[in-house]
Amino acid sequence: MQAKTSSLERILAVDDEPGVRRIICQALRRAGYAVFEAENADQAESLAASMPFSLALVDYRMPGRNGLELLERLRDLQPACGRILISGHLDLPIAISAVNGGEVSRVLAKPLERGELLDVVRATLSGNRRDAEELRKS
């Protein structure tokens, strides 16, 4: 069993599919993260305006604004928040554009595998901590 993480690391999970959201939240909570969920971009933006997040996991295809539009907004609201895009229907040009444009640090394909999800979350959070330390040193 892996060590629990600090509950100070808040993760925002955004997906319009309740079953997918439940799987993501359950895996992250079991790993010791404080997880907040939203079913659309408006709910997610409202949460992000009210509290800081260490990481956002956002589905690409949602009613209303898509995941990239939300992640772009989150980048502006919370620049230090890590951003991961999740999708079962994502084409390569969109993924490349998202990563190169800075909206996301990683792209995960559905269906999600628990181990991969946790590995990517840990790696992204670790990278965020290193970046923050570098900024403090400069």
C-alpha cells in the first residue's frame, strides 16, 4: 500500500458523466487527496473562484464549454494549479495544441486505469512543487 498524501492538496475533478467522476474521485480520495467535483465548466469555475486547487482533472467533451476552454480559464484563475485533460474522444491535433499552448501538462485517455491516473496525478503534483520551489529561489 502506498503512503497517503497530504489532504492539503486539493484536486478538482470535472466530468459530466457521474460514473466517470465517481471513479476518479474514489481513487483520489483513497490515495489521500481532498477532491472536489463538478459536472460542468460553470460549476468548476465557481469552485476555482472560491478556493485554490493543486490540480484539475477535466474532461474534454462536456455540455457548454469544453474542457480546453475551462482549463484555459483555470490557467488564468490559478496559474499554479496543474491541469490534466481527460477524454475518450480526443484527436491528436487538439492534444498537441493543448500541451503546447500551456493549457494542460498531460492528457489521459478514457477509459481511465486507476494506477495510471494516480501515477500521472503524483507526477504532476510533484512537478508543481518543484516549479514553486524554483520560483521561491529566484
